[in-house]
Amino acid sequence: MQRPFYPEGSEVCHVAILHPPGGVVGGDELQVDAQIETGAHALLTTPAAGKFYRSAGPLARQIQQLTVAAGSALEWLPQENIVYSGAQVHTLTQVELHGDARFLGWEILCLGRPAADETFTTGKCRQTLELWRDGEPLYLEQANYTGGDSALNAAWGLQGQPVSATLLCTPAKTSIPPAGKGWSGGSDAIRAAWKGHRLLDNERVAVTQLDGVLIGRYLGPSTSRARRFFTLAWELLRPLLFNRPPCPPRFWNT
């Protein structure tokens, strides 16, 4: 971890998680175990994209377990994971909320290297994203991608796009409204903001609510555009969820 920063005062800690080698190879296992204590507010990010290199066979694993105590808040805003063609990868991000903990975070995945005209023709990538509260699941997502598989190009799959991303946001348990009632107008505000940010012909974005969890999705050709759409959503949701104006982490400028 790089040293913490407090650009918003002592109430919010901004921290970047750094992997010094700059990439993950087959056989590596990275494990992050972050615990946000009662009354704390942390913004965790990464200074650069995560890279998973091609493997001769061994599996690479990245396990991220984020525990958020009652009365605390977590913003999980990492930059994208880039999975090279030929990589063998399993990533797991598990968020466990307790009591009235609040969470806003995203995961961005890029299969292949579009900037180098590399598509994901070989290899395997398994991605797991879980959000729990007091031992009960709020959102569970499992994705399995095999290089060259028809699902990467099918209309019901990734539609030939290398970048897919998910944003999750949930307020304190006591402030979750009944299903179908929306949450503080967040979904409508995000749709309006995204509508004003012109979509490319091959991009798809969506936002919805499921049992008190606001869910944003991106599918398209660009990690930078995925971050832009999600940053727009974060700028709108942060005042609603944490009663704080947006304060982009300085690490994003490096």
C-alpha cells in the first residue's frame, strides 16, 4: 500500500494498492484483505491497470476480500484488469457489509489488448463478484470466458467487445427503500448523465436497482470510456450515499 492521503480532511482516507512487479503470471496468487473498522470511511483504488500475462498452463489467482463494519463506508474504485490472450486467471472480489455499512464500487475487465490489436483467442478467465450483508447475498456474479469461444462475439454474450464492467452501490440497510421505489433518484440521474455522454455505436450502458442495490453495467471497446461512464455515476452517487462532493483520488493523475 502506498501511504494514505487525506485530501478531504481526517474523515476519509484515500489509499492506493500497488503491485510492484506490475503484472501477474501463471502460478501467482495475490490476496488483498481489507477491513474497514466502525466509523471509518476509506476510498481504495489502484495507481494503474492490473495485468494478467499469458501462461504456459498454471492458473493465476487474485482474491480480494473487503469487510466493511457497521457504521463505516467503503469506496472501491480500482482501475481495470487487463487479461492477455493466453492467460489463465481466476479473480474473486468479495464484499461483506455489516449492519448499516455503505458501499460504492466497481470492477472493470478487459479481455485482450485492444490497443495492440490483440483479441482474447486463447486462455481462460473466471471472474467472481460478490456483495453480502450480514451473511446474506445482495449480488452474486459469475463469469467464465474461454479464448475464442462463441460467447465472446454472440449477440447474447459480449458482442465482440473486449471491455465489460459492473458498478455496485448500496446505502445503509435502514435506508433501503421497498423494491421498485428507486433510491434517492440515483438511477434516473445516472441515466440522464449517461444520455448526455454520447455512446459509440458498439457501446452499451445500463443502470437498474435490485433489492436496494443500484447496479450499473458497461459493455464496449474502451476501458477509459468505461471509467468515464462509471466516474460520472460515482460523482452523482457520492453526495447521495456519503453526503460528500466528488473528490477524485490523486492517484488517477499519475
